[in-house]
Amino acid sequence: MYTVSQLAKVSGCSVRALQHYHQIGLLEPSRLGDNHYRYYDESKILELQQILFFKELGFSLSEVRKIMKNPQFSVEKSLIRQKELIHHKIARLKEIVALIDKTLQNQKGENQMRDQDYFEPINEKKVKEYTKRAREAYGEEIVNQSIKQVKKEYNNDYAKIQQEFEGWLESVKAVMDKGPESDEVQDLMAIWYEHMNKIFPCDIHIFSSLGMMYKNNEEFAVNFRKAHEHMPEFVCDAIQVFCSNQQ
């Protein structure tokens, strides 16, 4: 048996996260002691591992709960599905990293890119392919709910997306004098990281590379400079700090 603090130490999760998982009915302790301490047996290790795998794949906690509470849920089958999805995600991320490298080379004049080349790994077709695999693995209902959430938020309104971007830049501009490592700036980077993950699976390494592109790719940088002359460099530095703190 593990206490919540022991399980936190073994898994690397915070005690607060484990307590939250209990509160929302996602990871319930095996038993509660007379002292009201939570105790977890070996079976909970696998459950927690599943939760962390699902989070890595971009599922929300509410989606994870629906999947794992399904009477048909099987850890063994889920591991097989997760392995397939992660292999596909790795392949996609490698394509995106290659695109970043190609774009950086283009900026240095080392190659030429057609307009469509800028979007090849991240176009709608690629996103649909990833979504299809998730549907096949965990059922249409869960993934459709995730898609509807994004569509509902933006209602295909690209003007709203641009407005949010500009509003975020103005917020960053207002706290630039505090430095990229300040809590105020880092809170804004966390908001942007969450926003990026609504658009495509964006792990810390990809987010770090995006920060570099904001500074080094003129097509990106020009939009940031509309808010402040040094905004591309500042956001890049702030993102690198954010990513470093997450590792």
C-alpha cells in the first residue's frame, strides 16, 4: 500500500494532482484509513499510468474518466492502442520538427519553399488523420466531444482567433518590463501553451521550437512586432523559460 505522498514520490505527480483525481472520481484510493489517509494498492499504479498516458495524448481529464469508467475498458487493450497513437504522434512531431528546420533554412536562403510547404505536416488533412486514429482507438463519442468543444469556442471564426492573439500580445506587452522569467509573463506563456494545444498536439519540445520560429521566421515575427519592436525575441525567451520549467 502507498500513501498519497508515497504514490506522488513514485509517480512524479504532485500530491495536489492525486487529491484532485480522487475528488473528480478519476483515481480513487483503494481504501481510506481511520486517520482519513488515502491508501493505494498496486492496481492503482496501472490506473495512474493510464491517466498520464491519456494526458500525454491530449485527452482531457473528463474524457479520461469516461474512457476508464467504461465497463468494457481494458488496461491491456488500452496500452496497445496508446502505443499505436504515440507512434503516430512521434511521426507527426518529427514531420513538424522537419518543417521547422526547413523553414529556418529557407529564412537563411539555403532552400526555397512553396506556400503550401509551410503547412504540409499541420494542414487539415493531417489533423483529420490523427483524429481518425483517436476515434478508432477510443470511440467517436469522446473525440467528437473534444472537436465540438473547439468548434463551439471559435465557431470557425478566424477573426476571433486573431482578436484573441492580439489581445494576448497586448497582455504580454503590458508586462514586458518585468522580464521573461517573471510570474506575470510565465502565466501568459502557460495560457498560450494551452491555446496551442487546442489547435494541434503541442508538447514542450514543439512549443520551444515554435518560440524560436516566432523570432527567426520573419513571417511570424512581423505579426509579433505589430505589438512591440522586440516582441518576437521577448516571447521566444519567455517560451524557453516556460519550457525549461516544465522539464
